[in-house]
Amino acid sequence: MARKIKDKKKKKGLFNGGLVRLVAIAAMVGCTFLIFTTNKDCNEKNHELETIQAKIDSYEAENAELQNVLDSDDLSGYMERIAVEERGYAYPDERRFYDVSRD
């Protein structure tokens, strides 16, 4: 008879062993999910950081080159080189030949 009373007392109440286990398992699953998503986000942000750092390095190199040109007295030579190489300008008496046989 004492055994039946203990069994009844164990099963009474809102927070019995099954509910606590269920809540604990749900909390562990939720924490595991959060860890994986946070790790994924960190990896994506690190990749973005590397990309941005590479852009910064290329811009700093370009700025250093432009600063060297500005510091030198040969600004007209630089402008001439840019006009001929990048803009496609030519001198009035200059002839240019283009190979159109290649695609």
C-alpha cells in the first residue's frame, strides 16, 4: 500500500520527469541550432572581410601610385600615357593598325 502512494505522488504535479526531460531536450536542440547558425554567419562575415580587405589593399596601392605621380614633376607625361593607353587617343600624324582577323 505504501508503494501505491509513492507512485501516485510521483505522477502528480506539473513538473514531472517527462516534462523536464522534454524541455531539456528542446533547449539542447535550440542551442545546437543557434551554435551552427552563428558559426555559419561568422564564416560568411569572415569571407566578406577578406574580400573587403583585398579591395582596400588594391585601392591603397593605386593611391600610392597616384601620389607618386602627383609628387613628381612629370604630370604631363602621366596624362599623355593615360590618354594613349587607356583612352585610345592618338597624335594627329600617328597611324594605328588593328588586327581584325582575330575575334
